[in-house]
Amino acid sequence: MMLTLIRRELLDNLMTFRFAVAVFIMLLLVVANTAVLIKDYERRLAGHKTEVQKSREYMLEGKTYSVAELNIDRPPNPLSIFNTGLDKRLGNEIWVYYGHVPTLWDAEKHSSQNPFMNILSSIDIVFIFEGVLSLLALIFAYDTLAGEYERGTLRLVLTHSVSRGHILLAKYISAMVCLLVPLLMSLILAMFLLTTSPSFSLSTPDFLRIGGIMVASIAYLSAFYLIGMLISAMTRRTSTALMLSMFVWGFLVLVYPNMIVAVIQPSNPPEERRASVHNHIKQIWEEFERERKHFLATDTHLEGDPYGNMRWRGGYNFEHFQDKASVLQYYYYAGAEIDGFHEEPESEALHVQNYHRFLVPLIIDTAEHTWRVRKPVLEELFILPATVDRSWLRLTPTGIYDIATQALAGTDLNGMQDFFTAVQQHRQSVIDYYYDKNAFASRQWFSSDKEVVDWSALPQFSFQRSDISINVKRALPDLFLLLTINIVLFIGIFLIFVRREV
Amino acid sequence: MWHITKREIYDNLNSLRFALTTVLLLALMVTNAVKHLREHPKRVQRYQDAVTESLSHLTDRANDSLYTLAQYGPGNFYKKPSPLHFCANGGEPLLPDAVEVDEPPVFMTDAEGNRLLEGIWSLSYPDANLHNKDVGPKVSQVDWAFIIGSILSLIALWFTFDAFSGEREHGTLRLMLANSIPRHTVLIGKFLGALLSISIPFALAVLVNLLLISTASTVHLTTEAWGRLGIIFAIALLYTSLFVALGLLVSARVQQSAVSLMILLLTWVTLVVFMPSTLASIASSFSPAVSFDEFWQQRNPIEEDLWDKYKEGLWSSELDNRKLRAKSEFYTENAEREERRQEEQLKYRTSQVHRARAITGISPATLLQHLIEGFAGTGFERHLQFAENTQRYTRQLREFVADTDRADPESLHILAVPEGMSKKPISPDAVPRFEDTLNLSKDFNTAAMELLLLTLFVLVLLSGAYLAFVRVEV
């Protein structure tokens, strides 16, 4: 009996105009946009390559350790085609300096691309699914019960010995099968386009991630189908059901996500907190500065200025405090690159080396100290409001779907943080390397007169996107939530439909 | 015809969709107003603080001497926040809010750190606002541009999808046409009816929104701002009529209202949601990233070139007018070249954005976005106007410096070098002040093309609806 019902529903759905339109519009949008997105990714990859080459060139230009320009560029995530998330928005160029712990908030945008282009709206495949899949699901669902009721066929079906639950299940299964056709077809075509593009090298875990995105899409589709079915079960006329469905769609997809973020206000103004912590960090550095001055004053040779007693032939030195209050960035930055001296400054040089042997570990310690202060506040100022926004968005299936797919693609905040954690580790390994080479106490720290720094032995930065199991773990709560919504909706429909008079 | 219009309005007023629309629009507009009232005072405060600081730099320098003013220039320039920011956000957080005045470059120092060769200031255009470190979810701003562009257009379709197909299903269309009314009258009646029924909740929501904003003491709207709001409202109606016409067109052609709604919704999704983003992505692929070689070539060729040109003059041993003149020319030309390089980069990037905007203009939603931005005084065009204002002011200031120097008989009238210029302090009040202004007629000029295009869209769709309805069999 069940099979008969499913077959009937399937035939009913497949032969309709709306099915043809659904397939057509999905294929058109997904294929056109995938082609465009691949181009876009290639462009970003080219920009990344330029930046990598540039930073290598800058690094090699530094002749002493203290003026080293170690820049790291964040490569674009190939799965950002599916869900861009934060991949395009956040800074992708980060400077590694021993005296400052780099974070996401210190990253800047690299200059290879026109920054004005960011004002144009961007798109990804999940965004298309969010809008169109939900719409198609509702279009398939609005008349599934109300229509049969209107035509009177529902009564006819129920005269047979079929349980109402079976009818619901048959309707659900057959409509989902119909809706899966355009979804799977478009995804497969998109994958085909991806594999033909030479710049994409997708690994097996990447395919598994895409599989995860597919599962999330199916769950999302089903949630909206069930919402449509619920409306259909509650109303008696198809026109009312259609009207209500469209309103619900507009509200859930378009109005709610944008409005809720505008409505919720950050509970306490973060400005004061930011200012006080900024002062705290400043004080830590002032403490450092006193110690530094004290050291300089006690060493009679240096007389307050480390390079003052040396007669240079050429070169430069600099020292200042870098200050950017908005992201609590404050640190001491100094360096020197002296090409040569007029007279042999052996004893003087030893004093300067001694000064750096004292100073640089102090800078590193102070940086660690400020980091311990800065880290929780950065989280409070930036991550907490974003988390609150996200949890409000979880009230709609669209929000959950977006968050889950971001986690799977690795373009969510966690994925971004992974990269910056790797950069922090890289900074640590650079510092360890300096310690190994005894670089601070060496003459090459500030002068290139005897020997230029050999950069080839410096530890290389490498970043692997997090393991698939971690991605899945991050996405699992939201996938589970989506599933729960499905089950709750189904039970709701069942309860309403069972009690309904035909 | 008025009869039909009236009937339509009565019909709509009593319907569920009218109630839902009113609630929805009111909620959105109130959200918009509250958000604006919360954020705008902060924005204005930030701007005023920045301007005060910049002015104090100017005053200090003028009080010091004319040369200091000529060397260090005024303080940075800041973009005045538009009071109509609630109409369109215009990607403002992604655009820079200042044009910076670069410190004079130091070409050479001696062993004691004295500056031997020290140039003059130049304008520089910073890339983007780097304060934007938002890690929150991606959402559109709830501004008028969003409410009108996405929500109101959807509502227009929602009101018109069954205009003809619904009547046909009920059989009332045949009844109506049995009377001696020409079909075009029916069409116009329906069109006006739908447009007016949408205008009622929209106007109500707009009124509530403006009431909230104008009664708050923190925000002040000038007469010109009200005029701009009037224009934006008119554009909103034009845009709505576009979608009303689209709804009527499809509704006249299709037999069932469900099918009509489906076609309309999918068209809407394509026009309003996907076309702007897809076209933008296509357009940005025309502006490739700078390759490494290009970058390397552009890197700092100016100074070396100039060194060669002025080498002899700069190194002549005695301090005579010839050396001073060489120095002056060297500094001025260096600043000019630096500025030209910056301007060229800005121009290049601007042309890329303009091309992209022209391509995305195929979608009426983008047209509307651009129009509202233009009249609200936010967004990209406004940013360009701001940059132009700073350039004009810079010329003015440089002329002022030259004129004041000419008035001083003790000066040698060799600009940009300390020995050749007036050393007297000048009254800060006499120095021209930078004023960031908006020009309504200029806005009209830039918007004219887009306005025309939008009107054309409406006319095409309306005549399409007319043709479809005239030929349709009832």
C-alpha cells in the first residue's frame, strides 16, 4: 500500500510544471555561479601567490635579524566556494614579530586586489541553496494536504484502510525524492566543474566535507518541506496555504536573520573596557621601558643610546611603540641595520650585543605577559558578540544551515582561528630558532658589517587545514539541531493531521 | 477606472496579506530607526573628534609659521557622516573614512640626526577602513535600501500575483469584462489599486520611522535632507511599480495563480538576490590581482629619477638662490609625483568599480541600491565626491600659501624651503577651512542615467503587461 501511495505521489510531482522549473532554475543558478566562483577563487589564489613572493623578497632584503620582515599570507580556502564564511572578509596578511603575539585582529588585507571591490555583494553555493531550496520546498509542499482536501481526493484516499501516518510518510518521501533531483544534479555539476578546473586540487577529506555539506543541504531542504507541509495541514485552502508559506519564507530567510542582528544590542558598551585594558597593556610596556632605560643607564658605555657611541658609515635604526587602540595592539618595535663603522668598534659592539642579550628576551616576556591580558579581552570584545548573534540566528533553519556548512567548509571562526594559531606557533618556532642561534647576542642582530643573515635556515611556515573529524565535530551540534527540527515538525504535522476532520 | 482602483484597494485592505505587510514593514522600519538613533550620534561624535584634532594641527602649524604650514600641511581630512545613513549603508564600513596628509619625507640626515633634505606633505588615499574586524555572521544591513529593494519588491509581487489569474479562477474577470470597460482601463485600475494598497502600509511605516528619527534630539535633519528623503520615497514608488507591473504581466499570461506566484518568486530571487552578486563576481573577474612583476616595477621609481634630475643643483656648495630653487623644485615635484601616483591608483581602482557597477546595473535591485545611496549621500560615489573635495581644498590651500608668501616683502618667494619662505606666523582664521559638502544637483547628474534606466524598466514591463492582457483570452 505504502509503495502504491509513494508511486502515485511521485508521478504527481514529477509530471508537473514546477518540477521542470525547479530543475531548470537550480541548474542554471548553480552552474553559472560555480563558474564565476571558480574564477573568483583563481583570482584570489593569484593574489596570494603574489603576496607570498613579495614577502619572501622582503624577508631576503633584511640584512640583520632585528629588521626582519616576516609576513605570512593566508591562502584562500577552496571550499569557500560552497560557503565563503569569513574567508574573504578577514585579513589575510599577518606579520610575525617576536615582540608581539599575532592574532586575527592584527591581520591586514593584502594589497594585491582592489579593496573597493569588497563593497560589491558576494555569493556562494550555500547562499543559493538557502534561498532557492527553501523556496522550492515550500512550493512543493503548500498544496500537498490542502490541495487534496480542496479537491476532495483526501477523503477518497482515507476511505481505504490506510493509516494517516502512512499517507504523510508517502507524501514526504516522494516529495523529497523529487526535490533531491535538482539538488543532487546541481551539486554533481558543480563538482564536475571544480574537478575540471586546474587550480583546484581537492583531496579525499575535501570530498568528504562536500559530502557533509550535501547532508546538511538535504536536512535543510527537508526542514522547509516540513514547514510547508505543516502550513498545508493547518489550512483548508491552497491559496491561503500559499500566501502563508510565502510569508513564512520571506520572514525566515529574508527578514529574521537581518533584523535580529540589528535588534540585539551589545549588553554593555565595550568602549570603556577596551580603553581600560589598553591602558593596562600600555602600563606593562611602560614597566618594560623603565627596565630598559635602567639597563642603558647602568651601562656606562651605552650612555642611554645603544648605538650612540658607534660611528656608523651607513644604515639606519628605529624604535617606537606601535599603538592601535581599536584592537588593543601596543608593542615596542625596534631594529637596526648598520652597514659599517668608521673605526673598529669591537668593545662597543660587545656592549651593544650585551644590551640585546638582555633586551630581546625581556621584549618576548613582556609580549607574553600582554598576550595573557589581551587574549580574554579580545574574546570578550569581538568573539562574544559574534557568538551571541550566531546563537540568535540558530532560531531559523537558514541560520543553522549556514553555520553548519561554514564549520564543514572550514571557513567559520574556528577555521580562521586554526590558521592564526598556526601563525602563533610559527612565531614561537622562530623565537626558538633565534635562541638556538643565539641571535639576540650576535652582531648580526643589528649590524651587517661582518656577515649578512642567512635566512635559508629559518623555520618554514606551513599550515594544514584542520582534520575532517574536527570539522565534523564542529558541525555536529548544528546538524543535530537541524535534524531535531525535522523530527519535531514531522511529529507536529502528524498530530495535526490525525485529528483533522476531512 | 477609479471604480476598479477603489474596488482593488477595498479588496486588499481587508485581506490577510495587507495586515501581515503592515506589521512586517512597521517592524523593519522601527528597527531601522532605533538602530540609527543608537549608532548615529556615536558616528557624528567620532567625526567631530577627528575634525577637531585635525583643526588643532592646522592651527598649531599656522601659528608657528607659514613655512610650517607649507611643509606639514593641514591635518587629515575626514568624511562627514551623512544624516541619511539610515536610508543606505552603502558599504560604508568597507570604505575609508579619511584622506590622509602624509608627513613630509626626509631624504637625508647627517650624523647627529639633523634633517638636511626634508620635503613637503602630500595627499594619500588609504585603502580601507581597517577598524573593520567584525567576525559576526554575514547579514544585510536593515536600511531603507534593503527594506525597499528586497522586502517591498517581494510584497509587490505578493499583492499582484493573483490580480488576473485569481479573478479568472473565480470567474469574476469574465464578469468584469462583460461590462463596457476597455481592457487598458482595467489594467491601469489594477495597477493603481495594487500600487496604492502597497503604498499605504509603506507610507505608514516610513512615517513612523521618520517620526522616531526626527523627534530624537540627537539627530537633526535639514531641509535639504527632507528633500532628499522625498526623492528617495519617489524612487521607492517607481521601483515598486516595476514589480507591480511584473506581477501583472505574469498574472495576465498564466492561468493558475499558484503557477503565477511560483514564476514570480523565482524571477524575483534571480533579479533581486542572485543577479547583483553573480554580476558583481563576473565584473570583478575583469580586474585581476596585481602580479608580482607589476608590483616590482611600480616599486618606488620616483625618488631615484628625481635625484638624477636635481643632483647638480642640490649639491652645489654655497647656499645661493640657485640651490634653494633646485631644492624647492625637487620637493614640490616629489610631492606632486607622489600625489599623482596615488591619484592614478585611485582612478584605476575607481574605474574598475565603475565598470562593475555598470554591469550590475542590469538588475533593478542594484539600480535602486545605487540610487538610494546616491541620494542618501553614502556609498561609493559619495566617497569619490569626498576625495574630490579634498583635492579641491588642497589646491586652494596651496594657492593661499603662495599668495600669503607673496604678500611678505622679506621673503625670497621660493616655496617649500625654509630659507626661501616667509617665517612669520599667520592667523589661523585666515587659512581656508576644509568643508565636506554634498551637492544635490551633482547627485542628480550621477543618478540621471540610473533613474532613466529604472523608468525604462517600468515602462517596458507595463507595456508588456498591457500587451499580454489585451491578447489574453478570458
